[in-house]
Amino acid sequence: MKPFHTIVLIAIIAILIGSCNQDNSVAQENKSSQSRNNPELAEFINGVKAVDNHAHANTIDSSDKGSDALPLDGLGSIQLPARVRPESQTWVNAAKALYGFDGTLLNDSALHELLNLEQNVMKQKGEGFPSWALDKAGIEIMFANRISMGPGLSPARFRWVSYDDALLFPLSTKAEAAMTPDREKLFPLEDALLKKYLADLNKSALPPKLEEYLKEIVTATLEAQRKGGCMAVKFEAAYLRSLDFEKADGRDASEVYARYVHGGEPPRDKYKLLQDFIFYYIAREAGRLGMAVHIHSYPGAGDYFVAAGCDPLLLEPVFNDPELRKTNFVLIHGGGTFSRHTSAMLWKPNVYADISLLTQLWTPEQLAVVLKDWLSQFPEKILFGTDAVSFGPGLGWEMSAWIASTTGRQALTIALSDMVANKEITISHAKEIGTMVLQSNANNLYHLGLR
């Protein structure tokens, strides 16, 4: 028998050799992945003009009051992932590409300089600045999530996506707001938006019956939005409640509405029943009017966001409802860390997913893993997106649009190159899939008429 210390020494050597082999294997795999990036495919993908399924473009109006239903800067200091922090190299790269910035770090003085560069370009371009920003990012059409459109967001380049969460909450939201400190700040914004929708319809108060509310407020608002050019309705519901919308009985919902429409605090279970009923109604009406339903599905910003409530699997009863099969649903941000659950939902005939926000927060390599899973199954269901948004002075939405567009194309190239290298698809098929993700899937879904 070998002495104990000899056995231990042999074991340690074995572990070190195994570790070295594993490290070498990982390094070789990474090097192999990079070498498999097909130059021809990369050049092709970089040349495709994209349709951005989800973004938050600003108008050229400095006050821009119609930009967002739930501006998250109201939540206070939000912890940002590393890739979108001001010190990230991604911002420096964007600043160089858009404004010829020659620095290497965005400190306070550099950000001030960058803001001046941005403002000078905005003055030069005038109403053409937003379209200039799209050209820089290689985007043909951007779907802008806004309360209302405004100057600079021309219909030829920007399509409207409205916010309709406020329609889910016609009753008092005090109890709902008390659930978390974040919701306490967000629900008053939804209350104000519902009042705006009422005012737009020349209504000073809610109707006494649910049937009247649905017809005179909900349907009327949706029809006005559609007439105004709205292509889809957006739900940020996961910031306000769980996505577990269930089929509810109309009589029960009507009783809850009638009981509390004039005041009082509805019990949360009763209010949820009403919200669920209204959501299904909106989804049906959106389908009737030819508008898609966009649903936020990423563990969101804020110190008190309830991540479990945005799992795409929670929406399966909605997706399985035969009455909603004429409505197309898009999982905005692709479920994020729930991407595998999104993969399961893509089996539903009217469910799509976009890669917006993932193109901001994840590296190309991270995103490529998810893309390969989705594209190997349902390439016709995946949409490009940026979630372009302003991160503050000097870090405007045009900067994040460039970052997301660049990251998305890199990730798509990695995923498709790997599939080509593994002989899963041909190079011509890879180009076809790349075009589908960047443009033609959205073109078909929204009937954009692009060629």
C-alpha cells in the first residue's frame, strides 16, 4: 500500500492535469467558435437593413412628454448590468462610431463633451436626427414604444406601439401599489394614463357597468390607437403584477367592477379576476383590429421587481385559448433568463419572441447560445430588437440602438456560423435565416410591405 501522502500527491496531480485539460478544452472551444465565424456570412448580416421590433425612441422635442408610460428613472438609483454602465467599453465604441469620439473613457468631462457632440448633430439634422440614428445602426424601421408619437418620428421609419396596462386597472390601485416600494411609485403613473385615455375620449368618469367600460373606454381607446397608426399594444404588466392571466367569468368580473367602480378597495383576488378578464378582452380586440400584443418578459429593473412573475410559462393559458388564436403575441426580450421557457412557448402557432434588451445586456457569445436554440427550431418566430433607450445625458437612445444592433448582428453571425460549421444548415440557408430574424419575420408579422 502506498503511503498516504503519496496517494494525496497523486490525486492532486490528477486534479491539476484534469483542470489544465479542461481549461485547454474551453480555450480551444472559444478559439474554435471564433474561427468558425464565417466572414462571408458576417458581411452579409451586417449589410441587412433591420426591423427593430422594440425600442424607446425619443422625439426631437427636449421635453418629450409622451415617451414612456413607466419611466424607470422614477424608481431611484437602479443597479445596471455591467455592459450598460457608463464606464463600459460598449459606450466608447458607440461614441466613436456615431460622433467620432476620440477618447478611451467616458468620465464626467468626456460625457459632457459627448453631450455637446450629440446636441450639435441634433441641431444640424433637425427633424431628420431620429432617421439619421437609424441609418447609423443599420435599421430601416423601428417600432417605438410610446404613449404618443411626436416630431422627428416619421411614419416611414418609425411605427407606433402603445401602452395599455392602464386599461387593466379601472378600480382603486392603492392595495396593488402597497405590494412593493416599486409598485407604489409606478401605479400612480398608470392611474394618470387611464385618466388621459378617458380625457382623449371626452369622458370625465368611468361608466357604472363593466360592459360599458369595455365598449366605451377599452374598445374605443384601442380603435383610436389603431386609427392613429398603432401596430401593437404593449403590456409592462410584470412590473405591476404577475403574468398569470387566467380565463375569468364575465359575470363575476362584472360584479367586482360594479361593486367598486365608485370607490372602496377591492380584495386583491377579486381585482385580479377583473384584470384577467379585461386582459383577455383586450387581447381579443387587438386581434380583431390587426394589432399584435407585446408582453414584457424579462426580470426587470428595480430593487423590488418580482422576477418569478415574468416567466413566459405563466402565459400558457393565454396562448392556449382558442378564442385568442387570431391574436399574435410577442414575448418582448425573449424571457431573458427564462429563454428556455420561451423556447417551449414558441410551439404555440401565434407566439413570437424578440431579442431586444438581450442585445444590450448580454455579450454576443451569450446571446448566440440562446439564438442557436431558437433558430434550430422556429427561425420564422424570432425577431430582431434593440430596446434602444436613453441612459442619461450623452448616452442617448441612438447610442444604445447602435450598441444593440452591433451586438445582435455579432450574436446572429456566431450562432449561424456555428450551425453552418456543424453542417446543420448551408451558408445560403444561414443567410436566409439571418434575413428572417433581422427583417422578413417582422415584415410578415406586421404586413410592412418591405421588399
